[in-house]
Amino acid sequence: MRMNTRREAIFIITRWLLNREFPDRMISDSPNRAFVTDLTYTTIRHYSALIWILEKLVKKMPGGETQAALLVGATQILFMDDVADHAAVNETVDAAKQVSKNSAGFVNGVLRNIIRSRDEILKNLEAQPLHIQKSHPEVLAKRWTARFGEEETAKLFDWNNTPAETFIAGKPNAEGKTTFTKAPRGTSIRDIPGFSEGEFIVQDPATASAIELLDLKPGLSVLDACAAPGGKTIQIAWRMGNPPAEGSKVLAVDLHEDRIATINENLKRTKLEWVKVEQANLMEPADDIIAKHGLFDRILLDVPCSNSGVLRRRPDARWRWSERRMTKLVKAQQSILAHASRLLVPGGILVYSTCSLEPEENSELIEAFLKRYSRFSIIRSVEQIPTRSGTDGAFVCALTKKS
């Protein structure tokens, strides 16, 4: 069966609608990967707006692949200016024919109706509440409007609805600073000179603060406590020298076995195989790590979070966001921080970081930790709001343990 680009996008969106499967894991490594990725993620970014639009045009919303075909087709017509209308309709209808001729005819009719009514549809969409108009969960619209105001919230939503650039980070210069460079849009990272030689990694500039606050020096022992996929581990190891300076030690740990494999792959490519990688669960006491490795001079704790600062880069994460899920994550973050803090030498530095904008996961969590663990104090904290920093959202806080 011929799989055109629209057919692949429809297949991915169908599975995403069914079980919220991660889209990036379903996109094939084909010559058309860039377009399929753009089409898939643009559909997911505008999902609630698309549903609102389609419900005005059809008597009963179909399910499965027919709904996915409508979403994919409408996305191209309404939100992808570089796709010609005839290509959007013809290719999407051709893909829908592989489901059934009846589905194809239905999809064709709806998409042509959208083209005829496009200006009116978009005008009516602009009059809808912010969460529908900008296609975000209503709970986030309420939270962010209360915190940032409606104008900045709208700008944050617009930021999230713009395709993210891919940045590459090279090895640090003599002063320990990293240069971040935008990769050419649509170019495979593997095709960029220096990839095979391990001269760079894919990393957003938002990560710079976490590495900076670690105050790294050759000869230190460093733990990257939630390390996958290994980008920050590599940035840490580069600052230890290669081969590493005497006394330097870097240990990367993660909970999941498959993610451990990813860390090892990235370390191999960057020729940093001297870094130790182990599976560990920091939701539990870290006695095994202490017994085997002792305490660490520096700890990076990039905890699992709600991802509300990187919804531009991970469009599907917005539809998993809920206060209930965040509350569960906060409990996990508290546990991980408490256990990791035992691994720090007196006078050492622990950097806690998230890619969340939510105070419960960031400043409020640190405040609660300091009340309970009086030996710790804040050196410095940094909050990056995309509309102000021009980077992914992040929170970073450097803590030190008193002797």
C-alpha cells in the first residue's frame, strides 16, 4: 500500500487520538520526515480549534481515521500557508480513499467547504475564548491569565503555536561558554557536518543556566541524576576534559532502561564513553549510590515535570496537562530532591531544574524543601518565561549544603 505523507500523518493522528501515543515515536525516518513532522505537530497544536471548527461544519463528528483525515486536511488549509489548497485537498482525499470511498467523499466535501468559508471561519474563531482560539487547555488559560495577564498569556500561546527551532550546541570554549546555533529548518541533524564525529549535540539555549549554575571545574565529581537523553550529561563531561582531568568523575543515572540505552548511544557518538551510566530510582533512598560512589561535589537534578515551559517543542504535552497530573509530579519531585540532596558533599552545589512554568513545581517546591532541610540555602535561581527570554521555558535553582 502506497503511504503518502498525508496518509502517514493521518495514521499518526489516529493513534494519537486513540491512546495519546507519543507522535515523535511514530514518525518514520523517511525523506519526507520534515513535512510529516510539521503536519502532525501543527494538527496537534491547533487540535481544539480544529475540533471547534469541524463541529460547526458536520452534523456528527466521525471517529477514527476519518476524523484524523478531516483534522489533517483542515490543518493544511487553515494553518499551513505554504501548502496549496488543491494539494491539501487532493492528497488528503487520496489518503482517505485507503479507508473507504465513502470517507473520501465526505472528507472532500468538508475540506472544500472549509476553503469556501475560510475567511468567515477564521474570523469567528478569533471571537472565541482564548483557550479555543489559541488551542490550549482551559485550565492553563485560567492559570496563566491569573498570573501573567491575558495579553501575555495570548503571547505565550502564540509562542507555543509556532514551530520550534532546533538548536545545536558545540563544545564549550576556553571560558567554558557554549555557543548555540540554529540548525537549518528541514535539515536532518545527521546531515550536519560534525554529527558523526560527536562535535555537537541538540540542545536548546534554555539549558545554559543549569550548566552555568553548577559552576563546573575539572577534577570534580558530578552526578546527573535524571540524565536521559544525555544532552546535559555531555555538556557536563565536556567541561571535565576529554580525556577527563585527574579526579574528574561523571555519573549519569536514569530510571528507565530504554532511556539508559539512549544516554549510552549519545555518549558513544560524542566519544565520552568514560562517563559512567547506571539505572537508579531516586524516588527511593539512594543508599546504593552512596555505597558505590560516595558523595558528589555537584548534582544536576533535572526532574520530570509537567513540561508547561516547552509546549512549543512538545505540542502533544499540552493535551496531557492537568492540575491532577501536576500534583502527582510535585510529589515525585519532592521525593527525588530529598533523596538526591543526601548525595551532596557539604559545600557542594545541587542544581534543581524543570522545564515548567508552574510555581508549584518550581519556587514553591524549593521554599518547602528549605523549610524542611535547614542545611540547604539558595545560591541563585533563574526563571525563564518564553515571552521574555526568547527560549524554552525553564526554572533553575542552585542550592548549597552547609558544612
